[in-house]
Amino acid sequence: MINAPRRILPVVAALCLAAGTSACGSTENVKVGTGEGAYVDINDVAYQVQISRTLNPKLAEDASYLVGLPAGTVPPGPGEEWFALFLRAQNFGSSAAKLPVKFRLVDTTDKRYTPIALDTATNIFSWNPTELLEPDWIYPPASSIAGSGPVREGALLLFKLSDDVYQNRPLVLEIYDSASLKPAAVISLDL
């Protein structure tokens, strides 16, 4: 059995590395972000978690984030919850960039969660980059509901999580490079 300090050690090491590489004026690409609001770079695109939180389907705002669930999706049972993560991307490069569509959450026990594929025709908040992100542009665009709605500048990634994540923190978002389909950056989430 692995004790808690050994499970947490790799995460702490990664977070310490991030603190050193994300200093102001650094020219290196940040690959690890420490908490919401931190930027991580994949090539010329910076990604930022605007907010992440548990959803309450009984609240009108939260119910709107659950629109477009796939047919047959079972609601969270005892010990489970809906978890929303709102992500933003900005292209600081000089050429258009393809945004990733593969993400995963991982806890310290290596339990993995993938986002639920929402119907993007009915869920106006969902992460759905259909075009290349032009230089100096932001996704989601400010002209969209996701870019100007209650969360402001964040598109939705929806997960169904086990309540165990609170005992197995930190929870880390893995962002996969759209070209290599390998994790290219991680952000530790505030739970």
C-alpha cells in the first residue's frame, strides 16, 4: 500500500517545477499550471481554467450547463457529482492554431475521468472549437454566450466525478496536444 505522502510527492514536484518556470519574463513554455487562473502553453496557445466547480442541476444556471447530454446518460448516483470546468485559450503566435479536443482529469490515485461529449448544437457553453484559432484571437470568442455569459471567457468541459476526488487531491487537468495526442500540459485544480 502506498501512503499519502508518496502519492502526493510527484504532484508536489510538478507544482514546484511550475512555480519556477512560470515566473514573469520567462521565455520557456509553461507545461504545468498551479491552480485556476494559471496559464499553460502548448506551442503558441495559452490555456487557462477560468473556474471549475460542482454543478447543482436544481439551479437554473447549472441546469443550462447540462443541456445536450448524450441519450441514456445516467445522472450522478450516490457518491457522484457533475463537475464543470470552464477553459479559455488564446493564440499568441503568428499563425492559426488547432485547439485540442482531448482532455482528462486525473487524481492522485491515478483515477481518470474523461469529459462527457455534449451535443454542441444544443449546449452553447460546450468546448467545441470548429475552426483554427487565428493569431491574437481568444476561444471562446467574446461574441459567443460561452465567451460573454455567466462564467465569461470559458467554454465548458463536463465531467461526472466520484466524491473520492476530494480525498485524492489535487485533481489535475491534462490537456492533450492536438498534433501528437499526448498530454502536453497539466493544470492543478482548486477543489
